[in-house]
Amino acid sequence: MNESFVNFDWPLPLRFFLALAVSFLVGLERESAMITRKPKIFAGVRTYSLIGVYGFGCAWLYHNDFQWVLPIGMISVTVLIIINYLAKLKETHPGWTSEVAALLTFIVGVLSMVAEIWVPMALGIVATFLLSEKANLEKFVKRLDETEFLAVLKFLLVTIIILPVLPNQDFTEYRLNPRKIWQIVVLVSAVGFVGYFLSKRYGSKVGLWLSGLLGGIVSSTAVSIACGRIAQNAPERTINALQASLMASSVMYIRVLILIWILAPEMTRYFWAKLMILAVVGLILSFSVRKQPNNRKEHRVESLNNPFEIRPALIFAVMFVIMSVITSLVTQFYGHAGMIALAFITGVTDIDPFILSLVEHVDEYKMLIVTAVIVAMMSNTIIKGIYFGFLAKTARTATAWRFALWAVLHIPIILWPTS
């Protein structure tokens, strides 16, 4: 008998009641579904509870050297489920959901005895959630954009194929590692897709401000330009568009902080306080905007691109490589001043490739990297204010002083010493 098979970090009686509770929960959902939706359900509360307890009993006998009991128990439950399903098949065309849930309940009962306690709890809770959310999941699938779904699928497929074959070593004096570069692309795309999905799913339900907040996870620059166009085409929405632009720009600091934490966790302590202060400043400035009453149909930021498209991902990879080489050359020939100047110039465009190429070299010039990152973000904040103000003619004064104040407040943050 393999003793490592059993983990008694919880007392045996508590494990038994866990098996009973989780299987009861699954059975409760199935019986409530039978009452509300009136399908023909395989079993109810009592049967599912008994299946979970049966699994626990089989696992207990296994632990006590009756090793044949556990496989026989699994086979017996499977046979009973198949017999019941074949009987239902003669009357109608039922699905397999309840039957699979019964098998999972048996496994939960077994795991309550033999595994770490979080495993059966997680399985039971996730199973109950998926069973209870049938209607919402079906609605979500109907709303899913097929083009976007295929774009995500292609990107993930390319990643699965490409990533394992990319060499995991540095090339050239600029230390370009193909596998690390593509991992960074996947990471940035994944973070951006979260914002893209949330923006499309919820952005139009609350208002333009939420679209800006969520869109900032994808690209605060794109959101600022899109909000400027909204203000240009619908002047009565200018103030709300300004607030959305400020919120998107605030999220930029949090997004960059998360990316730094994932890629170079040892650098997080140099950044977190500074970036969080700048994010809070942006939020305060956004709340200082007096929103206009929503007396017309609310606009939503529509210009965000799916980050899991192949083309944007490849462009990001190329930009990352270019910025890595340029950063090394500028540092080599022009020193620290050249790096800061490059950071300011880079802020006019997408700052993510530049920032992430910097934090990849955390073994040198740590304080210079911190300064360059914040300078790039300050420059990016200035250019977003210019973009929005150029398009939103009726709010240029309100835009100018808010973005200018925000940019100026970067200076004491840059000079603030960090140990």
C-alpha cells in the first residue's frame, strides 16, 4: 500500500462530512433543475449524496488494503449510469450532463478521503456552478463573435506550435531570446484580451466611463483617441469622453505594474508605490470631471482590436526586438541621458515594448530603468492629452490642465529616491 496516496491533514470524520456536503450540493442543483426546467434528471439529492458517500466508503476500504474495492466501485457506478441512460434513450434524446455529474460525484467522494481537501471542494463547487449556469452559458455562446473566437483559436494554436520549437537561448550581443520574446507577446496579449473581453461584455451596460476603464487594460492610447472621436462626433458627450480617457490612462499604470510583477518580480518593489500614486492621481482627476446627464444613447469605445489577433502580436514582437536593440545602442553610445531621451520619445507611441525590453535587463541600471519607465509613461500621458484635446475642441481647456498637471506630478515621483 502506497502511504503517500492518503493525506490525513483533515480528520476522517470531517472528510466524510465534506464528501456528504459536496455531493449533497450537486444533488440539490440537479433536483432544483428538475423542478424549474422539468427535464428528466438522472437522480436527485438523495441519490447524489449516496453516490458521494459510496465513493468515500470505497476509498476508505482501499486505504484498509481492500484495493480491489475502488475500481469495482467505479465500474459499478458507471454500469448503473449506462443502464439508466439506455433506458432514457428509448423515450427521448437526453443529454449526458446528469450522468457525468454522477460520475464526478463518486470521484469527489473518493478524493474527500484520499486527496488534499481543496481538490474535492474545487471540483464540487465548479461542477455545481457549471450545472446551475446552463442558461447563461448558452446565451454567452450565442453572443460570441465567431470571427473573434477563431482569432483567439488561431493565436493559441500558433503559440502551441511555435513556442516549443523556439530556441531558449540568447542570440547576438543584444541577448535576444526567441522563446522569451514570444512568451512576453503571449503574456501581453492575454492581459489585453481580459480587458478587451470585459469591455465588449460590460462596457455598454454602465456607460462610457466603464468602457474607458476596461479599455485601458488593452491600450489607453487607443481609448483616448477613440474617446476624442466620440467627443468630436457627439459634442454633448465630450465631458464623459474626457472622463473615460482619464480613467483609461489611470489603468495604464496598474497594467504596467502587473506586467513588471510577472516578468521581473524583483523590480516590483521599485515601482509599485510610484505607479500606484500616479494611477490614483489619474482617478482623482477623472472624478473631478463633472459628468453630463445621460440623456442620449451612451457611446462605447469601439476601436479596440482583439489582442489575440496574429498580426498585432507579430507587430508587438517586432517592436519589442527593435526597442531592445535601440535601447542597448543608445545606452552604449549616449549613456544615461540618451536612455532618458529615448524614453521620452518612445512615449509618443506604444510604450509596452520599450518598458518590457527594459525590465528584461534587471541585472543592470535598476534606478535608470525605473526613471526611464516613468519618463516614458509621462510622455505617453502628455501625448494622450494632445490626442484628445485636438479632437475634442469644446473641452481643450479642461483637457489641457488635467493632463498637464498629471504630467508635472511625474517629476517628483521620478526624483523620489527608492531603495
